[in-house]
Amino acid sequence: KLEAKSVTHQRELNKGLENKIISLQQRLTEAKEESKSLRSKVEKGVEMSVELVKLKKIEEESKIKGWKIKELEEERRSVQAELEHEREDKADLVTEKARSEEEWANAQVTHKEDMGKLKEELENSKKLVEASSQIDLEQVSR
């Protein structure tokens, strides 16, 4: 009887130990799965950290390029204003040149007219001098 009790007791102990082993195996499997999940999350976290560093670098580069764009836009506006000023100056010079050429042409016409008048006067004066010379010669010969 004692032996039977002892065997039964051993069976119950074995059964309890089996249950405990099964429970521990389940906990171990769960722990392995959780560990695997945590490793995966850590790897993702590291990847995200690397990606975050890249994105911050890209953001900084973007800011720098934005400033450069603003500087270039300002320079373009300045050059555009200078170009407009130069165009206005050119238009003024072209207008002034045309006016000067017109004045020069008018002066040439006036000069030719004056030259014509002076030549005519000179011819008249020569005729008067010749006529006067002939009169003086006639008077001298008389």
C-alpha cells in the first residue's frame, strides 16, 4: 500500500513537473518570440534613427539651398533693374543721337545756303569790282 501510494505520489509529482516543464517551455517560447519582436523593433529603431539623421541633413541642405535661391533671386532682380536702367539710358542716347544728327543736318543745310549766298555775293562783288575797274579805266583813258 505504501508503495502504491508512493508510486501514485511520484506520478502526481511527475505530472506536476511535466506541467511545470510545459509551462516553462511555453514561457520560453513566448520569451523567444518577444525577444525576436524586440530585436526587430530595435533594428527598426536604429534604421529610423539613421533615416532621421539623413532627413535632418537633407532638411539643412534644403534650407541652405533655399537661402541660395533667395540670394540668386535678389541678384536677378538687381541685374534686371540695372538692365532696365541701361535700356532707358540707351533709349535716351539714341534719341539724343537722332536729335544731334538732325541738328547737324540742319546746320549743313544752313551752311550750304550761307555758302551759296556768300558765293553769290562774291560773284556780285567781283562783277562790281570789274565794272568799277572798267569805269576807272575809261575815266583814266579819257
